[in-house]
Amino acid sequence: MVDDNDAIRRLVVTLLRREGYEVLEAGDGEQALQVPSVDLLVTDFAMPGMSGVELAQKFRPAKVLYTSGCSLGELEQRGFRSGTDSFLPKPFSPLQLREMVHSLLG
């Protein structure tokens, strides 16, 4: 889980761990590049320094779930690809997060 907002990152990490997932966390893209490969990268789309898209391109995880308070149109203008990328708009509920992660990881 990568998000520059500490409160959001801690909340998502707590929720996913309660669901039984092993979760690694980072506050930015540079920190995230220091962790080993993962099955799913959950990342904020817009972060200072390295964006979620740039992180995904460098990190090359199996799957990516972008979160953002931006609209889908804004994200598409900034590199998000509808149909191939997964997106969960902020704010989201614990149920929405759980269902999205479960659908991506099977």
C-alpha cells in the first residue's frame, strides 16, 4: 500500500490485514521501490514526486489498484487506462476496498 497520506495508508493497511492479507506499506514511490515484489500494488494515483503510474511502471507488480480523489476523466488525462487499470475512487468504504482487492487477487 503506497499513499503519501499517513491516515489513509494506515486505514487501508489495517483493513487489509484484518482480511488476512500480508500488507507492506510505503509513504511514497521511492520507499515502495525498496520492498520486494508483490502480488498487488495498491497505490494513490497522485503523489508528490513519483505518481502511482510511474511507480507501477518501475515496480512492475502483478496487478495494480489505483486510488484517487480525482475523477476518472482526470486520471485518464494523466495516464490511467480504463479497461486495463483498476480504480477505486476516494472516499471508499471498507466493503468496497475488500471486494476490489478480493476480485483482483481471486
